[in-house]
Amino acid sequence: MSELLRIDHISYTYHNLEGETPALLDVSFGVNDGEFIGIVGPSGCGKSTLLSLIAGLLTPSCGSIYIDGKDIKSSGKNIGYMLQKDHLLDWRNTLKNVTLGLEIQHKLSDNSYAQINDLLNTYGLITFKNSYPSELSGGMRQRAALIRTLLLEPDILLLDEPFSALDYQTRLEVSDDIWTIIRKEQKTAILITHDISEAISMSDKIIILSSRPGRVKNIIDINLSVSDRSPFAARSALEFKDYFNLIWKELNHNEQAT
């Protein structure tokens, strides 16, 4: 696989009236086209800041971000961002919610509806396209939010703890759904999560950040010996416990060192 994203020695410091707060320090790593990357680290280590930098919402204090070898601002690539909440609008039905991004970008046309209905049908929402968010389960809402993002044809998907508001059982089901959709659509994805098991079960590679200011402490390739590589099935792999213990020790050492 070719490298799609390159984070090259980036640092970021927040400035306010009280002074400076370093959030990230000399962070470097690459993401290949089609990879699913998990990022874990202690609370406040700059994980969300890192996603904001990749999305172009913030500019690095130093260092550079490249997509397909070009500076992020001139790459012409689309970045999709899924937040902790689905942000579906209560007064719009499912169809109107998933088309919102296209409407904002003035890209919604009669031809768009063939793709929209295909996605709704493929991911089990076609019979709920006239339903409102209050009538949908947590999993359905997250699928609708992902479809809304996919319709903008992102080259990279950024997932900022998108399952954290769900109960445990629903979280397992939805992580399977979202992972399957991302794999089927052949998207490159970066997931932030505090759940080590979730990171292992969904990721091809996990980046461990240190305590603030966040630095890359370790990068672990995930190779699980299961025939069905869905997140749920991955949890039964023989290697799963070893990966969990390794990452737990890295994170626990971070906490003890602060």
C-alpha cells in the first residue's frame, strides 16, 4: 500500500492569556492508503488536537502534514470528521439529515439520490429514511452520521470517539457496523478511543501517545489470527490478550511517570 498521509515532526501549543500549553511535541508517523489506524493515550495528551490538525482546523506550531506527498492545504483531498455525538438534527428525517453536508456544499442534485438511496439500502436505513432521530436506535443514528460523511467522498475519515455515548452492547454492534462500512467503502480511517480493546479489534496499527505534550511513544502493528477480521471476532484471537497487556503497560507507565 502507498502512503496517503504523513505527519512530519509536528508540534502544537495552545496560547491564551494565562500563557502557553504544549499539546503535541515532535509527532511523526505515516498512514497507508486503506489503513485503519487507532490512536490511544492518556486523557489530555492531544489526541483530539491531532485530529483537528489533520482536518485542517488547526495549523501546526511547527512541522508539516502531507497528503499524497502534498502539503495538506494544497492536496485537494477531502477529510471526513465524525465526532462523539452524531449531531443529527431533530427536525430533519434520516434522508434530510444524510443530505445535509451535500446541501451545505451546494452539491445536492437529482443524481445524488441514487447514491443516497443505495447507501441507505446497503446499510439498513432505507425503511427508516422518513424517520426522525428520536425514532432511531443509537446504532442507526451513527450509521446515518457515517453515510452523511461518506456522501462527501472523503479520502480520510477521522473518528473522534464516535461510540463513547453508546451503551456497551450497542457499542460492540455499532463498531462492527462502522468498521464493515469503512472497509467496504475502502476508506482510510483514524480512530481516537480510550478503549484499548476497541482499538485492537478495529485497527491495523495502533499509535500510543505519551502524556501531555503528546509524543509518539510506540507504534504497534496488529496482526490477529482470525479468519473473520470483524471487530467482534477479533476479540477472540489468541494474540488479543497479549496486545492488550502490551498497550496497557505502555499507558500505565505513562500515568506513573506524570
